[in-house]
Amino acid sequence: MLNAFVPLLLDSLANAALIFFAAVGLTLVFSVLKILNVAHGSLYSIGGYLAASMCLFIASHHLDPHLSFVALLFSAVLVAVVLGPLIEFSLIRWISGKSEAIQILVTFGLFLILEDLQRIIFGVQSYYEDTPMRLLGTTTLGDVVYLNYQLLLIGMALAVVIGLRFLLRSTRLGRLMTAVVADREMALAIGINTDRIFLIAFSLGVFLAALGGALSTPTSGIAPGLGADTMVLAFAVAAIGGLGQIEGAALASLIVGAARVIAIYVAPELDAVAPYAVMLIVLLIRPYGLLGTVNIRKV
Amino acid sequence: MSSPAILRASDLHVSFAGVKAADGVNIEVNSGEFVAVIGPNGSGKTTLLNICTGYVKPQSGSVQLDGRDITGLSPRAIARLGVARAFQIPQLFSDQRVIDNVMLALAARHGIWDGFRPLDTPARREQARELLALIGLADNAERVSSTLPEGHRKLLDIAIALALRPRLLLLDEPTSGVSALERFPLMEAVMGAVRQRGITALFVEHDMDVVARYADRVFVWNNGKIMASGTPTDVFNHAEVLKSVVGVA
Amino acid sequence: MRYKLAALALFALAALPVAVPWLQFVLTIAIAKGFAALGVAVLLRAGLISIGHAMFFAASAYGVAFLSRAGINDLGAMLLLAVLFAALMGLLVGAFLVRYRAIFFAMLNLAISMVFYALCAKLYGITGGTDGMGISIPTIFGMTPAESTFKSILFYLALALMVIVGLALQLYLDSPLGRALSAVHTNEIRLEYLGVSVWSVLLIAYMISAALAGLGGVIAGFAVGRVVPDFAFWTASGHLVLIAVLGGIGGVAGAFIGAVFLELLHSMAVTVTDAWNLIVGVALIVVIMFLPSGFYGLLKRQKAPSL
């Protein structure tokens, strides 16, 4: 029995970890900037494409394979540092405070732009470079073989949860962010540079998404359409957990990760439907998500 | 013996965040009366209206309309039973013209479904004009309602409520935000319309002159309880009321 | 004067394929998308943006394919049944969806349409997977026309429907139910206090918008001769949104004008580049930046006032 359960558990948790990376950035940006970025999923896939490209480059030039780990992290940082401010300055700042309709339409337009750009730059074939996963190898407990990479994913997701908690509660930046979340006007009134906070929060969200995308490539590769799939999944998870709630996103990721894995074992064609079935059920009972409040004020 | 009470609130209890907004409130309004509720600012008078119109559910107690229990019904259901509400901050369809606001309310009275007939029919327009004339907004019929001055916005808000042809009209501080000069003309127009149509009215009010002039009976609300009730003369001569509500030592 | 202009435009549209035959297909598709964009525009009146409406477009096209398999081949019957199917789907989806507003509404529409797409693409045994299903020439009053004849009949039928359905829709938008839509956007609470069920008003609008998209899907399905999962893909929904936003100022006619414009643009752009989605995305942002503030007041509107 244990032989069946533990791999299932690990699969669920690893799945949940990747989903969490996608969702937490979305929910963080919503919490601080009060904007739901419809293009968020594209940042996940751009991170993935960049990471896969770098890993392929490393492999084809016979460089030290361990560099691929660096590549994963580096691509996420690159995306965050370049696209974060670029998007924030050009579009997000402009739509902040405007009507929700404008926010939806502009970020949706951005979504179309980013998805096509990816297709133009990276092409339509799928990329697959599993060096990081192979390098970490496997562990054998009893007669079951586990991928250490999965443990890495879970570990990193946990690190993000703890890191964000620490950031928001114990650092100056975090407390400034919390203030902006709680009452933007008051924060402005007492002299907090809200523009800077928005920029940092948005870039952090981009980083987390891109990191998720990068980390996902060694396991499942990357192909066109990942951006869109990730977007709706991230939204579903964020909605289940309550928009703006980081702990909610973590909880929701666990639930959705488990649901997906169960679906794969039970009815494989329907594994895409599982997260949305969960979302439907949760929203019917609690329209604002598990930990959501009507005035989403907490981070 | 059946009483002519059109609205009866019995033993209402409601708390928000640990504060008792209503603590055993009893109020009845008889058919054809104009009843005022007065009390200090922030004492929760609007909560009474919110409960009577279904926006807030009391923790205990009941509200009855013509003897029928309406506690817990939605604002929509209560509106359909003939109770219309006007708001402290005028709730308009502000991008529409004055006459459009009224026509929409007139159509809503019949359940908004009118087949493929347009909203703007000669018959409905005529009805709307009548109502606007009654309340003194006829000259502004074609103005976009967001461009109206505050007093006229209040009148329109009340006109929308009147378009429902209610039995009972609940007014939340009809003269608040209205300049002292405009107060009486506004009340004259509203009360004229209300009297003409035989509507019963319950209004929350701040201006004692308005209350003295128009109310048949007054309930004094203080700290979530009804402190006193009676005719305006009785109530304004009541020592406690004078001290805590009217502010005379 | 306006009517003369409209009649002239209509005549020009009808005569165009006679002069330039290859335009007939493009214009048929344009009208089909115009219907779907009109559906999006109806919801836009209530301040709701559906970025997943292509699923109704696809659903009715699949409906036509299934009807044909089931032995129903009469054009009239297929049209009616497929549109009803889309409306029914709109009822089921809308009953849940119209409880939501703004971004939630938009994203839920997107999510459901993506699930629909995924199911169409994966269930190879039922839907033919990514290959899709063929749609053969239907019978009209018992006779099966030749393909080129049928395509012409389809075009003129689409034109006729555009006028008839367009007029009917205008009646709806001018009726209390239709006017209540923008009232929902401005002051939903007041509407409830007037005894109006906002949920019902929105659900009816959603069903109508789904039926419109469905009508477009039937026409497109017949014009292409095939339905594929891509009909439901989110980028297709995006194109519909752009048309709705472009044509929005022009009401019912605006949606079709926008659709024709965009489809012509598309057929020209495709010869030079394949970055059509990029262009649509940029166009969407640019149009919003420069749109006059009067567009249904939608883009200028702030949150509804509180009590």
C-alpha cells in the first residue's frame, strides 16, 4: 500500500509546487496592485523557454552540466529584471486605478502579444532538456524509486512560502507592502513610495512565475500553449484560495495538485478538467475562495 | 382586533462587530401616517431602514408588512411587495437622463419584461413626465442625471422610488446634503406627491424643523433603543430627548 | 439619411462577391464573427467582458457536425437546433457565471472555454480530436445544391440574417430588459431595490449572447466545411473582443463593420506576416488608449457607488 501511496503523494506535492509558483505571483500582484494580470501565465512560459534554451545551449556546447541549475535560476531572474519593470512602467502603471474593464482588456492584449512573441522567438516545436533532473538522480526507498528533482521542487516551493512570510512580516520592505495592501491612500499620505512598492511587487510576481516555468522544463519540457494553460490554472488556484491570499494559494495548490494526480490515475483524459471541477465546487460553496474576503485586504 | 399598522418591527436585535446597532427595537407605522425617526448621528438609524428593506438580517426580532412576516426577505422581494426606498446618498443611473431613470423605474414596476416593446414609449414617457412634474423636476427631464445639483439628485432618487407606486416609502435623511434654503421646497414637493398618492412614509431625519412640520409621529432612537415616541410636540418637550438628541440642556 | 447609408452599405456588401469572387468566403466568415462579436458586445453593455465566447461559436459548429452524423441534414433545422444548443449551453454556463463581475467573470469565461477546447482536442473518439469533424453540404428544401452554389446561398443567407437578427437585437437592446443591462453596470443595487432580479437580467443577456455566437459558429462551420477545436481557442475569443471593442461605438451595425474590417485586414496581413495575434493584441491596447470616453461609459466608469 505504501508503495502506491508515497509516489502518489510525491507526484501531488511536486505538481502542487509548480502550480504554486504560477499562482502565488498572480495572487501577490493582485494583492498589492489590485490588478489581475491576464498575461501572467505568459511570464511562466517565457521563463520556461529561456531556461530550456539555456540548458540546451549548455548541453550542446558541452559545458559543465551543473551550470544548468544556474541557468534555471538565472533565466527567472533575467525575465523578472527585464520584463518586470518594462511591463510595469509601460502598461501596469497606466492602467492602475482605471476601470476594471480597461485592466482586463489591456492585460488581455498583452497576453496576446506575449504569446505570439514567444511563438515568433522560440518557434512552435517543443523543447526538452532534462539535465538538472538527471543530475539530481533518484533515491530508492524500499522498492520504489523517487526522483530527487521532485524533492527539490517541493523544497523550493516551501522556501518561497516561508520566504514570503518572512519578507512580509519581518522586513521593512514587507511591512511597507502590507501597508500599501491595507490602505493604499493612507500609505501614500504618510509618504510611502507606492510606485516603488508596485514595481517591486510586480517584478517579484514575475520572478516567481518565471521561476516556476524554468523549474518545470526539466520535468515536462516546454511547448506552445503552456502560457495559456498556466494562466487559467493559476487563476483557478488563486480563486480557490482566495484572490490575494498567499496562504490560500498554497492551500489551493495542494488541493489542485492532489486532484490532478488522482485524475491522471483514474481518468487520464480528464486531468485538464480536474482543477476547474475543484474550482467550481469551491466557488459554489464559498464564492470568494477558501480564505478570501470580500474586501481582499490581507496579503 | 386587526390594527391598521402597515409596518411593524418587533424586538429587533442586530450587532455589527460587537456593537449593538439595534437593541430590542419596536416600531409601528400605521396606514397613511408620516412617521419620523430621529436620533444622534451614527446611532444606527439607517440600520433600521436596512433591516426593513431586507439589506440586513436582524439577529432576532421580526418585521411585518401588513401582518405578513418579511424578515429575511431580499431587497428585491420586499420591493415587489410595495416597499420603496430612497437613499441618503442618491442612488441614480447617473449616465442616463432624468427621464430615463424614471422610465426604467416605471418599467421595473411591472417586472421589466415588456416583450419587444421599447423602454421609451409615448405612454411611459407621459407617465414619467407626470411624476417629474409632481415632484418638481419636469424642467430637468432631459438632463443627464450626473449633472444635476445635489438637491435635484435627491428629488430624482425619491422620484425613482415613487415610480414603483409603493404603499410604503422609506426615506433616508431626505434633506441631508441639501442647502437650508432648498430643504422646505424639497420636502413640500415630496410630501405633496406622497399625500396625493396616499403613500405611507417612514423617514429618518436630522432636521428638527422638517420633523416638526411634517411628521405625524416621531420615534426617538438612541443607542440602539427607542427612547421615546409620540407626536412631535410630545417628543420635543420630553426632557431626556431635549438633552441627548436635540442638544438643549 | 442613416437608413440610406445602411442600405447602400448592404448593397455594396451583397454586390462585392460578384465583382471579387474570392471575397465571398472572407465576408461570410466576417459576418459569422460579427454575430459572435455582437454577443460579446451585448455583455459589454452590462460591463461584463467575456474573453471565452469562442466556445459557443465552436459548440454550435460541433453541433452541426453531430446533427449531420445523426441524419439531420436540412439547413433550416440544423441552424435552429445548433443555435438552440448554444443558447442552452449559455443557460447552463451563465447560471453560474453571471453571479460574478469584472475580472472574475472574464477569467471564469476564459477558464471554461479552455476546458471546452481541451475536451474537444482530447476526446478523439467523439470529436475527432485536433483533426475536428467534417461538415458536409446540407439539404435545402430537400435538395442538395452544388458546393459553389451552396456557398453563395450561405453568403446571402448570412447577409439576410445579419439584417433580421440585427434588427431584432436592436429591439431587445431598446426594451426595458436591454436598457436594464447598462443599469446593472451603473447601479446594480438600485436595480435590485426596484424589484428587478439582476441575475435574471444578466442570464437572459448571456443566453442571447451565446445564441448569437452560436449563430456565427453555424455559418462559419458551413463556410469552412469543417470544425476544429481551434474554433474555441482563447485567441479566437480575443479576436471577438477586439471586434466588439472596435465596433462598440457603432452599436449593432458597429460589430459587423468591425468584423468585416478586421477580417479583410486579416486576409491581407496573413500574406505578409503570421504574427496576427500580436497585431490583435497591440490593436486592442491602442484602441483602448485612444477610444473616446463616450464608449458606453464603460471604460471611464469607476466602481458603482456604495450605500
